[in-house]
Amino acid sequence: MTLRGYTAPLSPDGRAGIVPPPPWHYSGDFLIAEYRTDPNAVAALLPPELGPAEDPGAVAAIFADWQSCSVDLHELEDPIQSQYREFFIVVGAKFNGRPVSRCVYIWVDKDFAMYRGWIQGFPKKLGSIHMTRLFAAGRATPRLEPGARFGATCTANDRQVARMVVTLEHVSKTGPTVNDPPMHNTRHFPAAAGDRPDVFELVRAGGYDRDVTEVWEGSAELRLYDDTLEDLQAIAPREMLRGYRFSFGYTVGGVEVVAQHQQEALMT
Amino acid sequence: MTLRGYTAPLSPDGRAGIVPPPPWHYSGDFLIAEYRTDPNAVAALLPPELGPAEDPGAVAAIFADWQSCSVDLHELEDPIQSQYREFFIVVGAKFNGRPVSRCVYIWVDKDFAMYRGWIQGFPKKLGSIHMTRLFAAGRATPRLEPGARFGATCTANDRQVARMVVTLEHVSKTGPTVNDPPMHNTRHFPAAAGDRPDVFELVRAGGYDRDVTEVWEGSAELRLYDDTLEDLQAIAPREMLRGYRFSFGYTVGGVEVVAQHQQEALMT
Amino acid sequence: MTLRGYTAPLSPDGRAGIVPPPPWHYSGDFLIAEYRTDPNAVAALLPPELGPAEDPGAVAAIFADWQSCSVDLHELEDPIQSQYREFFIVVGAKFNGRPVSRCVYIWVDKDFAMYRGWIQGFPKKLGSIHMTRLFAAGRATPRLEPGARFGATCTANDRQVARMVVTLEHVSKTGPTVNDPPMHNTRHFPAAAGDRPDVFELVRAGGYDRDVTEVWEGSAELRLYDDTLEDLQAIAPREMLRGYRFSFGYTVGGVEVVAQHQQEALMT
Amino acid sequence: MTLRGYTAPLSPDGRAGIVPPPPWHYSGDFLIAEYRTDPNAVAALLPPELGPAEDPGAVAAIFADWQSCSVDLHELEDPIQSQYREFFIVVGAKFNGRPVSRCVYIWVDKDFAMYRGWIQGFPKKLGSIHMTRLFAAGRATPRLEPGARFGATCTANDRQVARMVVTLEHVSKTGPTVNDPPMHNTRHFPAAAGDRPDVFELVRAGGYDRDVTEVWEGSAELRLYDDTLEDLQAIAPREMLRGYRFSFGYTVGGVEVVAQHQQEALMT
């Protein structure tokens, strides 16, 4: 008998792995606040392979409320295997002279999504995340109309991370821009012992069969809190840009390695 | 200065209460499996004021995925104050010769919804609850069409409570029926000391401005587990009836007391 | 057949209630930081029956890590029914000229402890609470010795509530003092409809068979955060007093009603 | 400026990583039930490098309640960074003719412990885990004496995983034996794309400065549930052996690679 699985735990039937094999389908609702922060603080979060973006202090704070599944869709009828929410912070950068984006911090509320993120270069921690939803009946729901307010919060490690409100104004002509260029994250997995990670590579995220609804745009409020384990004050908003709300879906088959990071001593 | 609040904790600004004052708006998605169980087990869960229903073993197992708010809607932009999911078991009964329904067990995943439930006669415990959702983009979502499968699970107190799948067939002509008659629950609050509760009354739930979408109907699968703190095996399915999926909203201003329960010694 | 239970949900076997009947045994570890805040803010949190304490701005911020059970001890072997952690804020006051204490805000991480709190006049909300523990082996534990640091955190409703560190100096001669006088809380349960609560009474907490270890004392650090649903800034520390760490157990059979609160319109 | 960290997220100050650099100190309480299951089911969970143990169906079901920290101990005063509970299943095996053990499934309740586990070859998923504790005061605690009962439960993915009770009889002469030989787990990290994992190696766990209390021994009850994502029925108890309760601490600096697994196509 052979142990099977795309990820551990490997098992005879291959069903025990924390993440099923790709490709994965994703359907989600998004709430985004774009803003400008200190460009030096953004630069300090980039690896040496990436340079500053055209708008070097631009940041996107992104809440997403997801359902995802394997190609056989089996997780959809067992929603604890498919639903999760996340909050992440994306900055702009350049790679080989072309615009890219990069996820610098991210929190999620399920284990399979956390580990699937690490495989793709998203350094996910666990958090509690909430985001206003649309419902098809009753009054306890906003509607997609001017003045509607959508909010979101994130807490992690008994610390408040972020609170956001977007007030819709109109359908957007541009949509969000900071996270638009292809994301270039770092896949990192430590060695069994010692300072040099076994996996430490710059990867480009992709995805296909992209499907997006109308994007609503409006004003954005965002607070990043001061007592987190990550230094979020360094990249806190100095100037708010616009907020966005939309639904989006795509399919992901993996990521593409574009460079090996220099494996210098990072631990000290 | 006066302490204010609809519920404790009372505070000078009245904002600290765990539940804000009614009326409350509700918007939710529902997944229901109706089935028949042992009529004697249903009867054993009714207070003396209620008699058996026409179909005395009929039960509805209900998952609901809610957003709720006060009339000023302020919770909608702070979704941790408005979102919750619950699983509950409803049986049929008669009160004064007329059909009623009654919630015998219920689990929910937020504190404000738990306590607001107790105020209305829903004896809510905490649980982890998940339910398949519809999304507006991508492939990781069912659609409202024949063959679509919606699932749901509930766990509480480190015990598995329920797992349900409904496979849609067509738009329903009748909708669910077990939980249709007015719900007659028991408001119960123990005394500071001793056996006789301070509040122990049969109440009729109401609500107005009801708003419902098309109801989809199909086959239903349901498993209630055997190691719960509540005796769910006594009311486990003997015959599955139909499953339903729809969205529903209404507004609730309180409940109406229809009888005082006899305050006999229940504790022993 | 008769429905049984000290609390709902009532059931034929009486085992389904969210809280089993008293008396209840408690065993816990405590971490306390005493401090002084604005006396007017403390006074604003007292009901009219209570007057200011001798030291009218004194407050105790208390973390507790509990195990509790019924007299037959059955919850001890099913620890999800017995373990919980809580954070609460206690102020001093006077009732009929005698010193008392009062819990103004409290968060807990289990449903049974939350509802049992409401029965006794503790207006508990859910939170995530952590507190340094002692272990009997290894190096990942403080010891009861000068310089040992014990920390604790509380988050609720996606908001950071409190962070505390106590650095032990020596065994205490006095122990904590703010929460020493008998606690006088308010039992409150709303009516089925309308403004006047069904239960609204001042109660004195008791307990017997008190068992306490040596109390260690030291310096205390405490931060209450600024974005909570409750106005914690009003009662934030102006002057830190001492910190304490000890274990404590007792048995509680109920609380004693000492006054009916005036049932004025509190909701508006 | 250089991005720093033992794990991602890398940051200028190196404090953002989900796991701090080794070595790590551990202090924990253990509850273990040993039993025999189908030897073929154990064999089916071993990689080709490992052969059957002397007692080929012997299994240890282990609950652990941990506190851990870096060598500077800073996590101890921020307990959400140090405390976690886990449940794992360990089988016996042989490697190069010598007895070893292997963790086949494991659940944990914190993200840092989950990811630190993956680094060491423990394929951790998230779960809710509870385990009876000892307290220093009061009656709501067992004592280390004959007849004391310690229980534990684990739930994951809205599914019940395990429930255990150990009833103490006497101080053990042998202690538990299944997990005594050095643990040989598999470090596994998928590639950016494709079937061949980037990391797929057999590692031997170590640790030093081991510190253990007296081990109590007694009878053990264990139930593994039937609706998990992992096939736990295959390794369910056929014959219960003994139960154990003790505290244990050690320090871990990493694991040692003893073999590269064959990278055959495991995903299909």
C-alpha cells in the first residue's frame, strides 16, 4: 500500500491531507481600502529582488470572505472545508522593471486555507475576521447603492489588527489598482535544522477563469492598531485613497517560481 | 447619572449591553430538513400546556446563517455585532387546539445572539456551525438549480451535533411546514436561590415585515450524533421528509406571554 | 413525563440544561492588578443603592483561569464542561454604609459559565482570554519566585480589551483588597416585551469552603484599550497599585437578594 | 535593510514570523491511552522506510496541554503566544531494525504550534481540545491519587475526533511505552507546482534537558469517532491497554534528517 496525499498527513486513501490537490476554485466577496503610507516602510518590507512601485507608498488593505473547493466540488457540501475569511495587506513593487504586488501580512480563520496559503507564498496566521454581507431578504443587509456602508474587522493573537468601513458611492470605472499587478510572494519553509531555509523562492501567483462582478467604489476608513506582533504602525495610513466592494472568482493551479532568494542568515 | 441598557452590563451611555433594545431586523439564509421521529420522544419534550401535533412525530432540523441589527442599523457596519449562524430543532404541537411549533434545542455561534435568544425563549448554547453559501462569482458556489447540494454541520461542547445535505430539485409549492405555525417557546430564568425559577412562561414568537425569497425544495439527508449532552438519539430521523433552501427576513419587537408554566420542582 | 432542568433547555432526563443545579465547586488561578482611576467614572457605574467606597477610584482588574463542577464532580472528567477563563473589572462601593465590591464588566470563554454568570448577576460577554500558567516540569513555565512574570490578555468582539503583566516580588501580607468585600451585582433579565425588566435586583454573592494558597505580590502593568464597545477609557488606570497571583477555590450555592432595583425606564 | 525571520512573514525587525527561531522550551501535562488495533491498519500508515514494530498493532492516543517559549522566555508573559493543547496518535515502527515511533495524525489549537509542527514533521490540523487539569485549591480538581479521573476531548472540522478518560490507580513503574522510541516523522512541503514535493524527508525528533514528574498509571477508555476526514475507524481500539498521566518538559533545537523519501507520484 502507498501513502497518498498532496499534503500531509499522508494516508492510504489520500483523503486525510490538510489541503487537497490543485487546481482549486475560489468564489469570494471583497472589501478593499487603498491608502498611502511611508514609502520607506513599504520598501523595508520588500525582498532585494523587488524595487519600489511607481506610487511607492500605496497600500491595499483587503478583506475577503471566501468559499473554495477542489475541481470535484466536494467541499461545497461540507462548508467547514470550504469557507474562510481573511485580511491581508498588499503593497506595490517592481520586478525586472514591471509592476508587481506583494502580500506582506495576512490573517485567515481556517487551517486548510492557512496551510494552502503557505504553499503559495502567503504567510498566513490565524485571526478572527468579520465582513458585512449582502442578503437576499429582510432589512438587516446593505444593498449595492450609494450610501451603503460595509465594515470589517480583524483580531489575531488577542490583539486588534484592523477595522475598515467603505461607504459606497458609485460603480467604479477603474476598480482597485494596488493589488492589480501579479502578486510576487515568497515561499519559505525552514530546514530541519540550521539557518538556511529549505524553500525560499520568489513566486508569481496566477489563476485563470477570472470572474468579477461590478465593482462599487466609495470612501474608505481604516484603522490599523498599535499593539500587534507585526509592526503595523510603520505602514499605517497617512492618506486614505478609495474603497471598493465586489465579488470575484477564479481557479488556481499553483504558482510559478521566478527567482531563488539569497539564503543569507536571516535568523539573527 | 443613570445606568442605562436594555440588558446588562448597564452603563452611563447605554452602549455596553450585550443586546441592544428591540425591535431587531433579521436577514438570513435557511437550510431545512424535515423528518419524522418517534412521536413519544417529541411528546416528552413538550410542556404540559402543549399537546401533540396532527403529525406528532414531525420535526424540522434548521440551519440559519443570519445578519441582524437594531433599527438604526449600526451593527451592519460592524459585522461581528450582526452576524451569526445557528442550528435548531423544531417540533410541532398544539396549544388551545391550534397548531404551534416549538424549538427544543438550539446552538448559535455568538454571545449577543445567544442571550437575545434566551430573552425570547430560545435555550441557546454555543456551537460551531457552517452552512454552504451562494456567491456571485466564480465556480466555488452552488447555484439555485436542480442538483445543487447545500450542506451544513454543527458541533458543540467538543461533540458532533448534526450534519445535513439538501439536494435541490425544484421551486417548492408549499415550503417547509413544521416550523410554520407560531413558535411557542419557554422563557426561563432561575431565581437567585432555590428551585422555583423567577421567569418561567410560555411565549408566542411573532415578527412582522416578513420577506421571503423563492423556496427551493429537494431531498434531505440528516445525521444527528450519539454522544451529545442532549439526548438527540431519541429524536433522530426515522423517515426523512423534504429539504428546503431559501432566504428570509423579518423584524421582531418582542414575544407575547401566553401562559405561566407551573413552577413545580424541576431540578430534581 | 416531566421536563426537568435547573436551566433550559429542559428535557426528560434533566441533563440538557446549559447550567447544572447548584451548588457548584470552583478551583482557579488568579492574576490581579489593582489601580486607581477617576472616582467619578466609578461612581457612574454604580446603581443608586450603592455609594462610593473609601478609596472611591480603586479598581481591580482580574484574570481567572477556572475549573468548576457540580457536587457529583461529573464535569471534571469532561473538561469542556468545566474549564473556562475570564477577565473582569471590579470596583469598590458601599451598601448601607458597609464596604462592598461590584463587577462592572466581565468576559468569559464558555457558554455555561456565561449563563451561570448572568444567573448570579455577572453580565458576561464572550471573549478570548489567556493567562500564564505554572507547570510541574520543564523550562517553559515561571516559578513562584521574585522576578517571575505572569501575563494575561483579553479580546472580545474583534476588539482588544486588556493586557496585564504582574512581576512577582514576595509573598503578600495583605492580598488584594478591592474585591475583598462581598460582591453586590445586579441580576437583570428583560421582560418578554416592554421596558421594565422581569428581574432587576441587587444581589450579594457568597460562597463557602474557601480555600486559598499563598498570595504572591508584585508590580503590575495594565492596559485597557480604546476601541471597545464598553467605555473602558473612562475607567483606565491613572495610578497603578499592586499586582497579585494566587490560587483559590470555593463552593457557591446561589446569591442573596438584598434589594429590588427601581425599575425606571432604562432603555431610552 | 534586510528582511528577517526564522519563518515568514519576514520583517525588518524579525518579530513578525509565525514561529520564532529554535531552540524552544516546552512544559506540558500529558494524558495517554495505549491500545491495540489492527496491525495492518498501522502498517498502512507507515512509509516504506519503516517496518512493523514488535507489537505491531500498539497505538498511543496522546493529549497534551502545553506551554512553550523561546530561550529568552518572552512568550511566557504573553500566554497566547505560548499556550496550546493537542491530541495526537502515535504508532510504533522499526527503522533500520531499531524501534521508533511515528505520529500519524495530530490536531492542535494554535497557529504557531501548528506551523512549528509542520516544520518538525507533525502534520497538524486545527482542533478544539480540552483536558482535565490539576489546581492548587478548591474542590473542582482531581488529585493525584487512586480513583482520580482525568478526561479529554478533541473535535476538528465540525467533527468529533476523540474522547478519553484515564482513571488513576498507582504510580507507574514503566510509564507509557509506544511513544518512547525516537519519533520518526515526515517533513513534507509541496512544490510551487506539480506532483513532487520540495521537502519530503524522514526526520528523527530529539530534544534535550528532559524533565518528567512521577507517572501515574491506570485504566483507560478511548473512543475514536466515525465521521472524521481521516479514517480513524481503521485504527480504532480493539483492546485497551493502560492509561498514563504526568508532566513533562524538554528543549528542542530542530530535527535530524535520516532519509529522503522516494518522491513518487503521491497525489493520484
